[in-house]
Amino acid sequence: MLVSYGGQGVVLLPDGERKPCKFRRKIGRPFCGDQVLVGRADDASLVVNSILPRKNKFVRADERQRLHIIAANLDQVLIVVAARPLPSRDLMERYLLAVHSLGIEPLIVLNKTDLEVAADETAAGAKVLAHMPDYEALGYTVIRTSCKTKPGITGLQSVLKDRTSILVGQSGVGKSSLINQLLPDLHIQTGALSTATGKGTHTTTSTILYQFTGGGHLIDSPGVWEYGIWKLDNNELAAGFIEFNPWLGRCRFNNCVHATEPDCAIKQAVTEGHIRDWRYQSYLRLLAQNS
């Protein structure tokens, strides 16, 4: 499924042709990245007869904790941040939690490296960018890009080949500019989508899957101001902070949530410098919001 909106979408057929299709109410709505089986309706139009089992689905939660599927069947999630607009506090941790819950790889893209954070910038978002070396030390891949100057997008191109990836991030971080450079035939693909729907490509409101000519797929999702995480089990929340893993299960109490309990192995690891205090403080904020 290339794009899904309302009760219809555009499907990529085995021969490479893009065709509009409708959704049967009893089947449910497929989402971008879903694999589907289609057939002919009574009026000869295409209709989705079944949605094949998903290996994963990337979701977000709204303010009422309702889950919204963004895309399905991903190999990796690329979290895009930039100096303008600065990321909100704990945005990175929220995205990392979501990706870890899928059991797939998160990558961080630091875009607009041609821009500098103002010297007097004290916002929490500036600290997120300053912590990029810490994320790398934890084992996360950080790819630095710029659509205007060096380093360009070379480092990004190499990790996308033959994989299904999604770009996520706040509005204005430059995802569209990256996609324009990553996909030289973007105008052809968007034109084909527009022709298939007859209503434009819905690029500002829909999640859309594009193909790389050399193999692989790239999904572009609409920008957000905040990424909402859903209600997590406390163990899932702690496991989302990968540096906690060596100390999980070593606390005095089996139900320890690593906040105020005595003899907590996580708190001891923070005191001893094994876990960065700023990451632990992010964990505590998310724990409070999760309760």
C-alpha cells in the first residue's frame, strides 16, 4: 500500500503499476506499507480483499491515548532532528521508546548541519542536539546531513538501500528536502500517485511510500509538533532505555520502577556514573507521564 486516506488509497501492483483501490469495511483500513490482496469490485474498480499479517506497525498516541497507525512492515525508523526548529524535551526518548517496542533499529538523522544553534540558546531542545555524542556512545547511529552544504546526504543513502525505512520528526526539520534529494524521480512517483487518485497526492496530510530504483522503500510521514507515546508497562518503559539493561532485575524489589525505591540498581548506576543523569531524568519524566 503506497498511501491510504479515508476509505481508499493507492496500491502498487506486482507489475509496478500504481492503481487506486477502495477498502471493504469488513476488512478494515490498510496503512502505508501494508501488503494487501486486491480484487475487482462489481464496478470493476480494485478493492482490498485482505490485509496480510504485519511484522510490525509504527504508531503514535493522541491526547486521549488512542493509537493511530502511521506505517507498517518497517525495517528501520529514522528520527530527524535539526537546529531549526529545535526538538522538544524528551522528543528523542519518546521516539526511541516507540522504535524499541517494535524490535527494530532506530537511527538518528541530524539535519541542517549548516545551521548553528545560537550561542545564547538555553532551550531544552539545544541540549538534545548537544547530547548527540552521548547517543552515539550508547550505540545509536547518528547520521549528519545537510541539503545545502557538506556532508550532504551520502551517509543517509547508504543505510536506506534494500530496506523499508520511515522518516519521522517535527514539522520543519527538513524531511521533504531530504526526500527530494534522495529520490531523483520523486516528481515521477508523485505524478503517478496523483494520476492514480485524481485528487492530488495528499503530501501534507498522508503517509506515503516511495521506491528507490536500486532497491528499498522510503516512507515519508507528516511532520508533528509532538510525538505522543501510549500507555506502557513500567518494564517496557525501562527497557526502552538501553543503558538500563545491565542493571534490570538487580534491584531489591521485583516491582521496582527505579524512582523512589530503596536499593535500586538503576539509581546506584546513575550515582556511579554508569548511566547518564540527563537520560535518567528523562526516564523519570516519562514515568510520571505514564502513571
